[in-house]
Amino acid sequence: MHRIYLAELRDSWPAWLGVCLAFVITNLSFVNSALVLRSGWAAVEAGTLDMMSSAEFTLTPVSNFVFSGIVGLTVIATSTSMVVDSRRGGLARLGVAGAAPTQIVRSIMTQLVAVSLLSAMVANIVGLTTLDPFLHFLTVGIDSGEVIQQPAPVYDIGAMLLANAVCVGVALLGGYGQARRAAAIPPVEALRQAAAPPGERMTVLRWICAVLSVLLLIGLFAAIGVMMQFRSSETVSTLMQMGLAALLVFTVLVAAVAPLLISPLARGWTALVPLKSPTWQLARKNIYVRGSRFSRSVVPIVFTIALMLGLLSLGPTIYATSAASGFEGGPITLDKAGMGAFLSLLGPALAIALAGGVGNLFMMSKQRDAELALFGITGATPAQRRLLPVLEAIILTVTAAIPGILALIVMLTYLYISFSGAGLVAVLSVPVTAWVVSVGATGLIMVAATFLPTLSALRLPEPRVVARLAAE
């Protein structure tokens, strides 16, 4: 059976290659956080860094582990699901050859471990080479004018390997459900490889995740009253992090109920667009046909837009609240409210989400090539075939932006209630640049990830494209 596992691993590499960027970024986030944490505590123990000024090096890495773990778990699960769908024929043939469901699960989990370990090697090299510049970035990112000494980098191989092990665990946890789903594919599906995969359903695990997310959101809002009774100089800083946690938990809730939410949402808003263009109508119908694959592609983009909106709105809201409350420092401590601090807190999770969104779109490129070739055979012009991927990316981005904006509203509502409860004049601020960067830049990246992979196939005759993909 080991030979079969190795053969499956060899044959599946092209599929895993499309989503491996998310694995690399997740590993890098864990490795980076572990090394920064180790360097920060070493500086505190040596007396070169004051404990009160060490948050970026001792507390923020812990938050990174939590945020990156949550986002990484969701993104890896969707990426694994995309790979499983693309390998349906091969997995079903394993069943025809006599492989038991448990053996199919082991095959996929073996592939997950191999991809995670290879990604860990790349992440370790990048993490080691960028540790010193990143520590410098964290040091100069403090906006209060306070001068602190940069911690000396500590290249702790043990901490790095532990981070790799945690990331492998996240990958296995995120992919286990998809592996079990793949093992349930009837062997007869090997003879029906062209059939679309079954639609994504609300599993028991999804319902549990959704209920826990709702309960956690309620708990976060309920905690405001408790915190108001024990206010300190760190209360506002804690409320900021809890506001970000509320944004992230709401986004996880969206990911959990994606099978119920994403497709109806896309159908609803696209139906309101008064365009009668055949290309637009074809793009809409094409998205509907994709079903579960479209839903999985949207989830990482929701995380990207929501986290970016939260990142770019938090600082302006803190500063506007401080100015309206008449404080220049005082009860609102702005030492850790600079963009450097926010990037160190949300940047890794944001990078994981963006990498997952781009990787999932690349995973769909072969299917997209076949669809465009079929459209050409049925009479679509070259201009229409070039426009279709662009419209698809726009539909993806707008569909993801709607729950992303709702997540921002949840965060701002949390900050408004908590700041008002703390006796401050709460002022919410979402600058225009936040919308341009979050929605506009993300949309451009998605357009590039959707359109560019189709260029090579668009240059070929349509029958040749279809024949090549059928042979694969």
C-alpha cells in the first residue's frame, strides 16, 4: 500500500502545487511568531527590553498563533476540498482497485503531511532570513515616540520545529473532514469523472462551528460589561483586540454557513444588476453551475476583505475617538496603535487568506480553460471569452465583499459600545483608502489570478484545449 500512497502523491503534485502557497504562508506565520516570541522573551530575561514595552515581541505573537490558526484552518480546509474535487476520478479508481475507505483517508492525509512538510522547509528558510528585519520593523512601528532597543534575533531551531509540528496539525485537522468525504465516493464515480461533484452540505461539524461562533460572539459582547468594572490603562488596548476577535469570529461563522449563504447571496445581488449582455448572463449562470467550488473560492476572499477592512479602520477609529474625547495619550494609550502594530497583529492571517484565495482560483484554472473552449466552440467571440474570467472575478469579489462589510460592522459596533461604556466619545472612521485597498486591490488581484492563467489556453484552438484536458 505504501507504493500506492507514493504513486498518488506523485500524481497529485500538480493539484497541490496550486494551493501550496497557503500552506507556505501558514507555516511562515507560525514560524515567524515562534521566533519573535523566543527573541522577545530572551530580551526581557536579559534586561535589554522592558516588560511593559514588550507587547509586540511577547503578546502579539501569541495573538498571531490564534488568528493565523483560525484562518489557516479554514483556508486549508477549503484548499484541500478543492484538491479532493480535482482528484475525484483518481480516488474513485483507488476504490475500484480495492482500497478501503480508511486507506483512501490515509492516502490524502499522507499527501497533506508531505505538502505541509515541504512548505515548512520553505517557510523555515524564509523565516530565518527575515527574522532580523522583521524585529526591526516591529521596533520602529511604535508610534508613541518611545525608543526601545531592538531584541537580538534568537534562531531557536526547537521552537521553529515545534511551530512546524503545530502547522502540520492544523493542516491535518483542516483536511481530515475532506479526506473522509473523499473516501465516501462510490467506486462507480470512476466511470463518471466528468460529473460535477456533489453540492456542499451543512455537516454536523459545520453546524457545531456555527453555533460555537454565535455563542462566542455573544460572549464577547457580554464581556464588555465585565471589563467596564475592572478598567485599567490597558482596557482600550484589550477592547481593540476583542473587537478584532469579534470580526474574525463573525467571518468564521460566514465560512461555517457558506453552503447556505454564498450561492443564494451571489444569485441575489447579480439578479439586481440590470445588464442584458449575453456575456454577463453567461458569467452569472457559470457561477451558479460551479456551486460548491464557487462557495469554497469565496471563503478565503471574505477573510481577506474583512481582515483588511478591519486593519485599515481600526487605527483611524482609535485616533478619532481619542481626539473627540479630548485626550492626547491619557486614558487612550496609542503606543500600540500604529500601522506596524496592526500589521504585526493581523498581517499574517491576512496573508494566509489572500494566498488561499489566489490558490483556489488557480486550482480552478483547468476547468475554466475547458469552459472557455466550449464557449468558443458554441460561438462565443474571442473578446467574450477574455471578458468572462474578468466578470467571474468581479462576481467573486463583490459576493465576498458583502459578508466582509458585515464583519466590519460587527467590529465597529463592538468598538462603539465598548468605548461608549468606557466613558469615551466613540467615533467610527472608515477612510476611503480602506475601501479602495480592501475591495479594489483585492478585486484586481482576483482578476489577475482568474484571467492570467487562461491566456495560454486562449491562444490554442478550442478542440485542442478540450482534448488535452480530457486526456489529463
